[in-house]
Amino acid sequence: MNRISILHTIFSSFMMTMMAVFIHFLAVASPAMAGAKPDVTKLTPQRIALKARPVAFKRGEAGRKIFGSLIFKNGFSLSSSSPYWGGLSGMAISRKGEKLALVSDAGFWAMLNLDYASKQLKAPTEALVGPLLSSKGKPLKRGRDRDAEAITLLQGNKFFGKALISFEDNHRIGRFTIGKNGINSAPNYLKLPSITRRLRGNAGLEAMAILRGGKYKGALVAIAQSKKDKNRNFIGWIVRKGKIQKIRFTPPPLDKYRITDAVSLANGDLLLLERRYKFLTVNIRVRYVKQSELFSKRPISGRIILKANNHDHVVDNMEGISAHTNKKGETIVTLISDDNFNGFQQTLLMQFALPNNWKVAWK
């Protein structure tokens, strides 16, 4: 190879590397570079077509399945020509995992029917979407009112019925109704602790779950994304029988990570989805928290059961988590990412299994 060819090869390699770095930078910086959100005041409930591209979890190792304590089942990158697809920040799944409700920080909802052909999730081909409504029954108009971040089923894990949806910016939790035609009800809003009125911007109620079992079944857990106490513990609240208890998630386990969503398992224990942005890297974790630790009145640490980053794994701005139990008794954990309505990110829908014989070891 002559000198000109060598220099050309080096230059091409350098340019490809710089382009990859630039794309990673845009993806990591995406919260500050989010694309324009669609106008939901013009949205009526409708079905939209989805294009699904299968993805592996580990880059370059499509056959690898075990990651931490979880087993990767399969996943898809979901896109649509409709403007009403993206910004998906929270999810709730039915008891058998066949229906999925999603909320977007643009102020709309989406519903998917999930099919498990060959005992694995089949690629979704369409979604039903519609606007989240105000207490007056109108689509949410103001930007600060539309930022839906989490959804949890209120009546046990009955899918069609009451659900709670939390919002940031204008911080509130609303009680909505999920019907077969979507989330088309006007909400009633819950009375929240006075401290939530002091939350600012995106530091609000990012994660929320109703405990599904155990001694404290039915309790509501709500966690602020960035609010900390004087000891730099992240804080949240448990609402049970009309009483409110503050809870704390302590660093270093959560240091510089943010809790983006939570889900209760059938036994009443909790899974937390966490995310951290670091130069050119998106890091995510899933943390297992026992119910007894939630109510111990001590700072909560839990145990990490999954850890990944966007260099080694196919992950993005992961913001939603849900869980259901399949026929084999496995806990199926579903994750969704928020693409921030920009072309450098993607909506990832992924499923993992927590085996039925799995036990978390506490010291």
C-alpha cells in the first residue's frame, strides 16, 4: 500500500470515528437538544402503523442472553411516520403481558397489543394513540402541563380500569380510566405532599408504582427524579391509608444516576430503572428493592440486577419499566426508551426474564 493510500485510510478511519463520536454526543446531549413535540390539541384517537426492527442487547454478540440477573428475551426499535410516536416515558402492562399502555411527555398516550408467538414477543405493527385530557376533558395545551412521566395501574393489575399518571413541570398525579378505546377520561388529581410544590422543572415525579403484594399491598410509591435531602439522598414518598411517609434512596449506589421509573413485582418488591449521562455515554441500571427495605425508615440501597451502557449495549434514554408473570412463572421485565423526538435516538422496546428460581442475596 503506497503512502497516499495509507493516509487516505487513516483519514477515513479518523472521520468515521469523529462521526461516531458526534452521533454519540448528540444522543447523550439529547435532553437539552430534544426535537419539537407534536401539537396534541389536533390529535384524536387513531391507529398508527409501526415499523419494528429487531435488536440484540449486547453489541456484536447477538447470541448472548444473560446479563446480570436477567435473561434477554428479545427487543425492537420501533418507529412510525406519525408525529404521535415518541417521548415515551412510562408504561403499564396487563397481568399476562398482552396489553401495554404508554404515556408520552408530549401529552399523549399509546396502547399496544403484544403477541408472544413462539413464546417470544412478536414485533408490534401498530399502536392506538390519543391525547391525554385535562380535568375539563380537553387535550392538554400548555407545554408545562403535558409532561407525563409515569403510569401505574390503580386497581390491582387490572388493565382496563383506573390508572395513575404522574406529570413533571406542573407537578401532579391524576387518576384516569383506561378503556378498550384508550385513556379518554378527564382526570381527578390527588392531593400531594406540600414539598412537591417546591419541585422544579424536570426534578419532579418521575417514577411511580402501586405495590402489588406483601404486607403493604396497595401502597403508592412516588419518587422525584432529582430532589435530594440535606444528606444528598434522593427522596420519594409512600402513600398508604391516607398517610404519607418520606423515603430516601442513598448514594453512593445512586450517585449521579437518576431514577426514571419504578414497578412493583407480584410479591410487592420494587424494581427501579436508573439512568446516568456521562460524557459520550448513556448508562442504565435496574435495581431490586425489597418491600421490607422500603418501610425500614432507613436510607434505601437495594441491589443492582442489570447494568449497561450505550457503547457495549443497545440502550438509549431508558425511561419506562413494567413487569408481568408469564406461564412459566418467570417475571418478564419490559423496558422502553424516550427518543426525545429527535432523529439521533430511537424508541427501544425490550424484554428480559427474571427466572422464577432467582433469589436476591442481601448481606
